Amino acid sequence: MDRVTQVIGQSSAFLDALERASRAAALDRPVLVIGERGTGKELVAERLHRLSPRWDQPLVIMNCAALPETLIEAELFGHEAGAFTGATKARAGRFEEADGGTLFLDELGTLSMAAQDRLLRAIEYGEVTRIGSSRPLTVDTRIVAATNVHLPDQVERGTFRADLLDRLSFEVVTLPPLRARTEDIMVLADHFGRRMAAEIGLEEWPGFGPNAIDALQSHSWPGNVREVRNVVERAVYRWDRAGPVDAIQIDPFASPYRPASATVPAASAAAPALPDAPAEPIEEPAPETDLDFKTRVARFERRLLYQALSEQRFNQRATADALGLSYDQLRHALRKHDLLSAAG
């Protein structure tokens, strides 16, 4: 199946990003794709290639974070035999492999300054020189790059070249996270559910029950589309085939038997305060003594919230995930039990 068909969504924010990518595809210029993990940056890079005049030429993909710094330049530009220990024969680099086509550089922000310098020269002059050689090779390679960090900030910190950023950012396509395109959650869930159902041999897709729908729609999805896929495929795989798929486990590590969290050492005086840390310690509720049912339930809920907040160092989003709640649901519970202001 052509992976381009896997770019799924109908929200205006997502369609706007796809439209920008589609318009940029026809131009022989670099494109920078920005987005959080799991938002589909590689799929958009494929779309840029397939819709370009280079569609019938190679699309070469390189994850800059997957290789040690000592090998990055050899991978990008190639090397001659004997150029370094272990280089027993000459090897073409990714630029040469992508000659006439597109080179997709994922995790661009992890490149060393030396590699950035050589990358800039290759883009500027259309020439690369293998390590161990003095003879430049002419290449015709379009660059599409992706990152999940804010490169202008890295330029300010001196860890990314401003001139390289200028050269790569002819067009910048920013993919919205799933929390900004919530209308796509069930579209994606249905797609991955149907695909998994077919994979395990189901004749019909039963759809999702109300509990599953509520869980899917209330989660914040920090892992974006990739996380939706994992959650849905796991739910369909575990489904007992009676009625719709209605049991969803967001956190695969959730278990009453999982090991306790490691004790976090106290922060040093010089360490910055956590953003969600309380201004003052929360006083743990006193043991329940009265027999009123509602009072006992309320005290139990408050103690549970307090314990979860403590275990997550008062990070509210982490606490919500640990309790299987959405961020808004947690905030409501904290407000109900008068813990909101103290929890930060």
C-alpha cells in the first residue's frame, strides 16, 4: 500500500498544513517540516516527494539522531577506502544516493556544527566531497528536513547555524498536534481499528462502544497519531469479539502489580523549581473517622489525588495520565477537593 494514503485527517488545521506541503512540492526548493513526535513528518516528506517532478527518482531517508556523531558525515557525504578505520571500500553517501531525487533528513536539529557546515556547502553549491577525497562530486538533490524542536531557539543558543536555517526554510510546514485537531481522533481511531480488524481476520469491523469513544476523545495524546495507532491496535487485538470494541487501555504499563516509581532525589538549591510544583506543601488528609458514606468517598478521592500528585512531583499532566483522566477531568477533581490552588 502506498504510504501517502496513510496521511489521514479532516480538520482544517491539518488540511491547511497538507495544502501548504502540496503547493511546495512542485517547487525545487528545500522544505522544513516541523511537528511533535508522532505527527506524521515522514509521511508529509513522502508527499512532498511524490507530488514533485522528482517523483520517479529516489527518496532517501536518513534519521540524523540514529547515528553517532562520528558517522554522520560519512553517511551524508560518503567515504573513500581507507578514509578511517573500518572503511575497507569506498561508499557513496546519502547525497549521491538521492541524486536526481529527494533527501529527507529527519531529526535535523541533532546534527553537529561540523556536519551543518558541510551540509550548507552541499546545498549552496550542489557539490559533495567524500571523506578521504579531494575531488568534489556534483549532485542534484532536493532537501526536505524535519525536526520536533524550535530551530530559531537553537540558533539563539548557538547550536544551529543561522545561515543553514535560512537556506532550509524556504517553506516551513508545521504539523498541528492531535490535541489541536480533536475532530480527527475518531477518524484516525476508526482507520486503525478497521486495519487491525482486517489483519487479525475479522469479517466485519464492529466499531467502538461508548466507553472506548469517551476514553479516546478525552485523552490528550502526547504521542499524537502514533500513540492513537498503538492504543487502538492493542484494543482490537485484545477484543473478545462480543459487541463493539469498548475496552481501551491508554497506558500499556498500567497494572496494580507494576514496580513502584523510583524515589526522586531532592532538588539542589541551584536547581530550578518545577513548573507544576505547589507553592506550599499540600497537607495530607487526616484518617477518616466518621461513618458518613459520602464523606468517606470524598476523603478517599482526595487522598488518591494527593498521592498521585506526590508520585508525579505535582506535574498535573503526568498525574492525569497516571490516573487515566484527561487534563480537564483532573482539574475538575482538584477543584472539587480544594486542591487546585495548592497543586499549582
